[in-house]
Amino acid sequence: MKINEVEQLIGITKRNIRFYEKEGLLAPGRDAANGYRNYSDADVEALRKIKLLRKLDMPMEEIRKMQQGTLTLTDGLRRHIIQLEREQENLATIRSLCQELAEAGEQLPTLDAERWLTEMERMEQEEGTRFVNIHKKDTRTHYIGPVVAALVFVGLMAGLIVLMVWGLTVDPEEAPPLPLMIFLIAMPAVVIVGVILALYQRIKQIKGGEEDAAAKY
């Protein structure tokens, strides 16, 4: 069956399905005639299992090990339970600290943030508490490739239009018929518009965290 059918059957978006394929959790066959993905009953069942385990917040690396046979389902679930218990303890510690901070009666303008941060660092080092990692990677670098590629392509197409117009003005007698000239100029103009629209869509995808959203399913 095709990916649209699988999406409807299992309730996993095409983006998620392709993401799992990219991560090596799924390897559908290809139609020899057109190269489209062709999902078998085994692929559908594998996706059901992936969906189940991901909804239980099982890491993809653990699912990969289970698929490869280096980790049994029972052992994987037991390891996951231990991890969930650790996270629960960690959340309880964070909740306790929030409660302590709330009961201290401090206000934001007078809050002694350094004191609390020092205490949190001690808890991280001595007690193994894990607070939220705020060191987010600057995503601006993700835009550089698409923007540069789009600018180069738009520049080439714009240069082609300029050359055509220049040729028409230099040798008007030898120029092609006006309808043909308009058509030739319109072609790169349409390509420019298409590239700009594609760049806009790509920037929206980057902002939305395309793979991050899929990975969290």
C-alpha cells in the first residue's frame, strides 16, 4: 500500500513515517515502475509497534536495538521503567524547589537568583538532579544554506531576464516575435517566484522544527 493509505490506517503522519525510515526503524520497498514507497503488511505492523513504544516515550535507540535483536522487549521496558522512575524523582525534586521558592515570598524585582542558581548547581553536582537545559543551539545557521541557494538561483534567473531584454533592445530587427519574447522572459520570472515561495515554506519548516516535531511523536 502507499504512504497515504498507511497514514490513514495507523494514524501516523507521512512526516513521521518518513522520519522513522530516515532513522532506520523502517525500510519499505520501492515500486520498480515509479520508485514510490510500497508498504507491506509487515511494514504496517512494524509501524504499529513503533507507535506504541513511542507513545510510551521509549527512546528510538532502544526501539532500534529491539528491532536488531540486541535487546528484548522485556529488558527494554524494564530499563525504560527505571528511567521513568528517575525522571519522576527528578520532577519531584524540581517541584519541591519550586514550592520552597514560592513559600519564600520573594518577588521578581528582589529575587536573589544567584543564591538559587548556586543551590541548583549543588543539587546537579551532588544529588544528580537534572534541571532544564537552556543552552539551545542557535537555529539561525539553519537558514544560511536555503537562503544562499535561493539568492544564487534568483540572481541567475534575473541575469537571464536582463540579457534577454538587452538583446531585444540592441537588435530589435533580429529579435524573436514579441509573444515569444514575453514567453521566454516569463519562464525565469515564474522560476524566481517559485524559488521564493519554496524558500518561504522551508523557513516555516525550520521554524516549526520539522524533524523535532516528528521525533517527539
